[in-house]
Amino acid sequence: MLVAFLVIVTIWTTSLATGQSPKSPPHIIFILADDLGWNDVGFHGSAQIPTPNLDALAYSGVILNRYYVTPICTPSRSALMTGKYPIHTGMQHAVLYGMEPRGLPLTEKLLPEYLKELGYRNHIVGKWHLGHYTLDYTPLRRGFESHIGFWTGHHHMFDHSAVETETWGLDMRRGYDVAYDLHGQYTTHVIRDEAAQVIAKHNVSEPLFLYVAHAAVHSANPYDLLPAPDATVDRLSNVTNFQRRKFAAMMSELDESVGVLVNALDNRGLLSNSIIVFSTDNGGPAEGFNNNAASNWPLRGVKNTLWEGGVRGTGFIWSPLIENNQRVSNQVLHISDWLPTLLDAAGFDVNLLPKNLDGMSVWDQLVNGNETNREEILHNIDDIWGSAAITVKNWKLLKGTNYKGQWDSWYGPPGDRDPSVYNLTAIHSCPTAIALSKMKILPLDSEILELRTQASINCGNIVGNHCNPLEEPCLFDVEKDPCEMENLADQFPEVLAMMLDRLEAYNETAVPPGNMALDLKGDPKFWGYTWHNFGDDAWK
């Protein structure tokens, strides 16, 4: 606390010495979609699913085309909150299950805890998925002052129950309490309305950190895998595949919620000093993977694979504080970079952060458009599944893969990507564009179409050469070949050897995966058919 106070005092006194007024720390809104694919938004070239609010923000901000996440949910959320690769927190294998007696280690200091020391008021709406074995693992004990949402990895978006390993339980919380009263209310609407309420009630003299963690577009439960309001599904009759149409309806609802959030910020006069980050947690589950209908086209692979389709994340950052905006960026970022980057933007001296963080601040580079200092990204090492991948500059190495290679291909069809049917009118008429037009930062139509083209990946005919990472490591130049079609391992043996050495060096620093056997005490049937902090109470 003392360190944070001194940081704030230093910023304030420096401003006085230079004759400048001390600037208030920016409000930070982090919007995390769940299982969103590369090809599921308009700003990456799709004309199939209407995402006008997200598109308006993306085109007037910085579209992050070389932004990486981890291949699956819990590891990405742990990296976001800690600034560390999952191999350094024991979160590198699979996801956290509701009956596991563990969570993100309590020894880790999380992003909201740092921000709290800077005077931020921290709120989370939506999904947590970093542990609820005891209340100590839940958001209100880890830097947030309010939470309305759910603890596990998914739930049904109308009845709010989560089915895991043949167990069933309600999972919707208001703080520590089960939110029975929200039954039947669509989760995206709950998240939308609660986020807007947080903004409406916020004391504007204090900095706000609002973490909006959506359930969409993750699969729900076996009896209704892609729940969406009927009216929204009916409105998207242009999407002929019915599963894809339901997915599109879920995504459309998420996009609409972003418009409400931006409008709420505008009404309180907060937009001019805000940072909005939008990200997926991992690549999309395409072609029926997880019974879902996302699209990563033309990237290779799906969620929970280390191909670009699993780890190249859909994301952007928007802020009037960014000088060089309205651009598509090939600056290299990793989800672990957000902790130091956002702290840097908030005025924290990042030199005081622990030296064992894997994330690095890229705030200055995002503001001025220069290349980041990040030259390598560890995508993951999972010695249980026998898969690993790393990128160093333009090179990417894959060693091993998941699902015995079943999901290592390219999955289409790409959907409608014709610029002539891309709905520019919807962008200009959406709530986000109306708010941005007041600030005069929304690009012209011709500029929007040019940005959309720049943010689209086109690899031509998808024809890959033989590459089976189960048999031997694969090497790609992902700058020239983002679709991972040409394995260059035989042509560049020195590069291959260097990459294998880097992977081994990382593995020597890994801590063992923290996964634990399911504890029967966590079965919801013992806790009124709710997912419960079962480590705090005696077994009923």
C-alpha cells in the first residue's frame, strides 16, 4: 500500500513541478468473450454475424492482429489476472472443474489487487472460473468489491445451471449469495444490465476497473447447447445453418450489450478518460468441437489446440488516450501483458512489479504505434497431454498436439465475407457509433473498409503440406504463413534447434500442474443443487 501511495504522490508532484494539472487515472473496462473465433466478428472480414458495436470500437481504436491468448479458458484467465504464463502458476493443464479442491494459487497477487492500491474501485460481472473451493478463491477475496455472475466454466444462459461430469447445479451469484431471483433472465442481459448499473452508480471522481466476463459464446448444457432469445435467432435468418444461426444470435446479443455499456460510459462523461479492451479467452470451437459453431477461418485448428486458430486471439484496445489509433496493429502482445500494461496506463511504476512476471508493459507502444519489445511468446507447455508451442519473432514451433491430431485442420465454410454486403449503415446507427461520433473519432466508410481489409487474413487456397506434430516438431513462419500451411522444419534445422532449446528452457522453469482429483464433497446435490464453496463447510 505504501509503495502505491508513493507512486501516486510522485505522479502528482511531478505534474505540479512541470506546471501541468495532475491527470486522473483512466477508467479501465475489460470485456472478455468466451470461446470467440477469429472469423466471428465483422472487423476481421466476416459479413455473416452483425457486430456493429464491436466494429465501431475496433475501427476507432487499435485492432490487435498479432495478439495471443492461451488455447483454453482457465489458463487464459489466470494469465490475465497474474501477468504470468500458466506454466508458472500450475494452471497449464485443462480447465478448473467445479468439484476440484483448488483455484488460482492464493500466493498470486492479481490485477485488481494492484489497482485497488491505486485507488481503483473494482467490479466484476460474469464468469470467474479461477476457483471457488473456498471463498478465499472467489472474486470478493481477490481484489473485487462486487460480483454478479458465476463461478464455474459455463452455464445455461436462461436457467443458470452448469452440468459438469454428470453433475448438475445452479451457478449464479450475487456476491457470495445464490441469485435465485435471476432465474430465467438471459445471462448476457444480466451482465449488460449489471455492468451498466455499476457505471451509473460509480463515483466519477474515482477510477473504475470493470471486468465484464461474458458467458457467450461458450456452449451451455447438453439439453440446449447454444441458448439465445428466439427473436434474435429469427432475425438472423440469413445464416442458413441453424447451429451457426444460434451461435450468431448469442454473439449478436453480446455485441448489443457492448453498445449499452459504451452508452452508459458516455452518459456519465467517462469515455474521454477510458480504456476499453476487448478480448477472447481462446480460439473458437469450430465445426462441432464442444458442440459449438464458432469459426476461426482461415486460421488452422480450434479451441484447446496450439495452432493459430486456438491461440491467435480476437482483440482490440480503444481509448482516446492512444495517439495512434484507427489502425490495424501487428504489434506482438500476449494476454499476460495486460496486467503490466494496464497498470502502466494507470500510473503504476511497472519497475516495482515482481521480476518473475512473464507479461511486459506495451502501453507506450500501443500509444505511439512502435513495435513492442516482445520477441517471443510461450503458447503453452502441457506435459500431461504432450503438447507445446512457442513463437520467436516470425517463427512458430509446435511439438505434439491434443486430441491425437483430430482437430489440427482448417474448418469452414468461411461464411459471407463480401465487402459489398457488409452493413456499414448498422455501424453508423449503433449506440457505440453514436457515442463515438460526439468525439469525432469514428473513421469514414472508406477508411473502415480499408481497416477491415487490413485486419482480414487471406491465405488463398488452404492446402497444407504434411505436418504431424505427434511424429516430429513442425516449424512455421507465421508472418508469411499465418494459416500454418508450409512446414519449414526440414529447410531450417538451425532455427528448429534454437526453438526446441527455448522450449526446453521454459519447461525447466515450469511448476507442476495443480490439477486435483474431483472431490465428491463438491457435488451440488449436497449443497441444495448449487455449485458451492464446499471447502469451507462440513459435508452435509
